[in-house]
Amino acid sequence: MTESHHRGRVRVETGPKRVRAFLGGSLVADTLRPLLVWEVPYYPAYYIPSPDVHAELVDTGTTERSPSRGTAEIFDVVTAGGVAKAAARRFTDSPLAELRDAVRLDWAAMSEWFEEDEPVYTHPRDPYKRVDILASSRTVRIELDGVVLAESRSPRLLFETSLPTRYYLPLTDVRMDLLRPSATVTHCPYKGEAHHWSVEVEGGPAGPRLHEDLVWIYRTPLPESQKIAGLACFYNERVEVYLDGVRQPPPA
């Protein structure tokens, strides 16, 4: 990493990875000097030096104002593989000098992103974020509406910088009879693709109550997160978690 620069809450650093973006099979950008820009505290965005953008950028004639980054000119991204409307921004008057000759591509508008030769999903990997997955013999019990959904004495605890501890449990310790299929799929740049279940529990006189997308599982996680393969995890925010019999406060 090169020296970082700050303005307000925005931090800018030059990353060491080769970064490429594709749209419909056509190369949009290929750079050896991507800018990592923390527009929000939680994760960075990639800004690409203008000479490393290979797609045509067509000016839409519109702008967007950011208090910290200046006024953005908005462009359509055009390649032989397709068009991504309003998917590029340039902050030519930015108070952050590094951004003035860089292009911000909308992450979701691109078909694929690569760091070196590996695909990356959701957002760039944060070089300051760490994921630790540790086996534990502590007892984890998950309850909802007075019903025990899971109880395990062999959980895997996942510690991720700035996020609440997550408890991954063997499926044999989960009330599978209460799980209902969900079509929801999410992605994490550190763990991979997660599939979800909803949970149906008795709701009293009103009958069963469905809690949508309460549980997720990484069946084939990325190599660095193999320890959670095939384990189920509940949203701490939406259930009661007991660790060795002690109720854990729900995360904010």
C-alpha cells in the first residue's frame, strides 16, 4: 500500500493488486494501480485510473454532488458486450487530488470483477479486515419465540473485524424440520456464496409464523473460509443466542 490520504471520512490508498472489470464478456478496465476509496467506513470501493479504462464512456450530461468527493460527471459504460447505463463517475473537481483522474465504476453494473485472477464479489476485499474461524467447545443455543432452533457443543465461531461474532453450527444440531427453503442467495468477498432458509415456528392462536431468511449456509466457501463449509448460521440480530447458558446481547 502507498501512503493513505484523508478528507473528512474518505480515505484513499493505492492498492497492490491487479484489478479487472468486465461487462458482457468485454474488458472494461485493467489496472495495476487501483485506488481503494473508503467512501463509507465499512468497506472500500475501487476507482480506476483513467488510462486503464478500456470501455467507451459516454457522457450522460448529468452530475451528482458529494460533499466529500466533489461533483461527479456521470457516464454510460459502452462495450461490445453491452451498455451499463450511468455506471461510471468522474470527480474531476474533487478536493481529493487522487480522484480527479480516476473513474468509479458501479460494482453491480459490471458482469465480473477480478482481483489478480480470482473473481471477487459484492465489493473489494478490505486489506484491513480479518476473518478468524475458530473451533470451540462452548455450548451455543439458538431460540426464537420460546422454541429451541439449534443447540451445539461443537460450534465454529467466526470473528470478522468490526462485525458481530457469528456462530456456525453443524446441521445435525439444528432443527431441520423447522427450516423452509428460500431462493435468497447472497455473496461475501471473504466467504463466497451463501444460500438461505426461512424458519417456521408456532405463532400461537394465529398459527405458524414464517421468519424469512433467518439462516444461511456456505456449502462451498472460498478457500480461506473452508472451516464453515456446510455449517448453518443464524442472524444474531433476529434470534436469542445463549453462550454457555448466558444470553448474548443482540448486535446493533
